[in-house]
Amino acid sequence: MKVDGILDFSLLDAMAIQTRREYLSDLKYLQDWELISLGRALEQVPANAATLSEWNDALTYLAGVPPEQTQAASRERLITFLTGPRNMGHKNT
């Protein structure tokens, strides 16, 4: 994903930067409000701003669900996961 047209970050890296996390693994331990905030930020990112692989990497890593077939579908499912009610198996402490 291009940031300011100059730097090239993966979508997961950009999400870590957005949430001020040093490590990608820290994304799995965001508080509910941080997940919602991240989901709202992703609502402003067009599907074509990242590759299908990047969207699916973020989706499978954070939500633990199978990849989608299109960028738009993967983006939407990721946003729904981030902004939706927390499922009982997802720990946010």
C-alpha cells in the first residue's frame, strides 16, 4: 500500500503504524475500542489501495477466517470483523 505516494508499506504494517504498535503481533491484542477505531480508519481506504493478498493477509491474521475472492469482499469482511460485536473466542484484554 502506498502511503503519501512515496513510502510502500504492507496493509498490516500500515495498520500497526495506525494503531501505534511496534510489532504486527500486537494487532491481535488491541482493545475493542482500538479495533473499532482501526475499522473506521479502514473505511476510508479504498479496496484498490492494497492488493488482494494484503487484504486477505490482514483478514486471515486478525479475524482467523478464510480469504475472500476480491479486494472489496476481503476489505468489507475485515471492516465488519473490526467494527462488529466481539466474538467470544477473540481476546481483547
